[in-house]
Amino acid sequence: MLRIAIIIGSTRPGRNGEAVAKWVHEIAAKRGDAEYELVDIAEYNLPLLDEPVPPSMGQYSKDHTKRWAEKIASFDGYVFVTPEYNHATSGALKNALDFIYAEWNNKAAGFVGYGSAGGSRAIENLRLIMGELQIADVRAQVGLSLFTDFENFSVFKPDERHVSSVNGMLDQVVAWSGALKPLRNA
């Protein structure tokens, strides 16, 4: 069975991303078409790029990098839950993406963004990064507004209409993750 990570892309105290990711995971767990696992980048305590060799070389020397690489390699696809900070994804998520390389290759990704503009600019920022990591990003995405899907900008209360958007995005991530499996096995 395919394994899909739902990655919490923020480490900020009081972050909204954890509630959003848990909601996505609850929807995904009802599907039965893949194994879905929450992955919290905050649990990996990745410093700012402290490996002496570029990740594309695959010569990881730090225990935290090896642990992160092992976790990411275990998945066939990803759902990135990203906040929008200053028209981009979070620095913590960008750092986590940059830490490793081959473990991301030939997999699929979908996005759930949140922010004042539904996280759309953060998602567009991530789409640029995906190409370099050889991750196939799917078209369907989920945008959550701080104005309509959060009470007082902090308590997550998503509109029910987003459930179908999550399922549509997951349909594509699962299909593409399966389609890319021969490349991963080569």
C-alpha cells in the first residue's frame, strides 16, 4: 500500500498548522487507499543546513539528517501543510526540504495552504521548489483563509466545503504516487 506523509510545515509556537494537518489526516484516514502519517518537522530539530556536503551527494554525516532522510524515504508521496509567511512558505519547511535530496525524488506532492490569501503564494513558492527536488506536484490544492476558516485567526474551524477539496487533492496525490512507483523502484 502507498504511504503518504502529511507534513506539518511550521515550527512556530502557537502555530495553526498542527490543527490543519490533523484535520487533513482525519479526512485521509477514512479513505483506505493509502497509509497516511502525520510528520511534524518540529520533532526533527533540524538546524540551518549544517551538513558539510551538499544534499545531492547523499553523504549525510549528522544524526538528525540521517533520521530525517530515513523518515522521508519511507513515503511514496506527500501533502505539505504550509503557512504563508511574507508571500512564501515557512523558513522551517524550506530548510527541511533543502536538508536532503534523493529521498524526495520521483514522488508526488499536494498542498494545503493557509493564510490571509489562503496560502496560495506559499503553495506557488513550494511548486517551484518541487521541480528541483524531482517531486511531481498535483494541480488540486486546498486554500484556507485566516478570515473565514479560523476563529480569531487562531482556532481552526474549516468550512465543510473544503472536505471535497482535500479529497480531490488526495485523489491526485495517490494516483501520481502510484504512477511514479516504477521510477522509484528502478
